[in-house]
Amino acid sequence: MRAYFAYGSNMIVEDMRERCPTARFHGIARLRDHGFRIVRSGYASLAWERGATVYGVLWSVAPRDERYLDAYEDIAAGLYRRACRTVEASSDAARIVALTYLARDGALGRPRRFYVETIVQAAQSHGLPPAAVADIARWLPDANGAASGR
């Protein structure tokens, strides 16, 4: 089993259970010196940002789950790429090298409708810190479809 850090739609427990049936949830984790953003594809990604912290959740995934994640993140078409980052588990501050996915095209973009809402709901349901939820929520689209608080 490998540690996997989810910061976007893979924080949604029900969806992960469908995608990766043998994945095990471990709790909240944080990644320092990275910021959450919505990229050109309309999906979430992370980028290096000194002093910023992204919160997400930590899973253990089996090789079969990783193949499912690779397909979901559209690795073959080049939407995302696999990366390893050192995260800190919130439960005990243990530093863990975890798999995560980063968009290949990191240019800022407009969020897909309802996508950010589901991520905000997942972040709230996991009890992520209010500032972390607000950091995601600033990408909620306004009535014109533009993110309100980049």
C-alpha cells in the first residue's frame, strides 16, 4: 500500500470507494509550500507557493487503486502527472511521502460548474481548517462563471 494525498474531488469518500475499492482513509494531511488552484482544464491542481499550505486527506492505496487513479486523472492523455510530495498527517504530524497528482498545464483557469462546490463540501465534511476551506471556496464561480477570488 502507498500513501496518496487527495486535495480535490478524491477527498469525496463515496467517490473514492467506487474508484478505488481497497483504498483506506487515514485522515487529514497538509502539504506545505504549495497552493490550491484551478487550472486551465477547469480542475484542481497544486503549485509551489512559499509559505502556503494545502490541506487534503490521506489514503492508502494498493497498486490496483493506483491504476484506477491513473485512469481517472487521465495520465495517458496528459491531463495530470504523478508526483510524490512529503505531507504531514494532522493526527500526529508524521511526515509521509505520498503520491499525488498535478496538472500538466498549470495555467490558471475557470472552474467547472459544481466542481468546486463538491470539493468545498468534502473539505467541510472532513473538518479541514476554516482557512483551508476558504482557500478552496475562493475558486467558486460567480454568476458569470468566473472564479470570485483569485
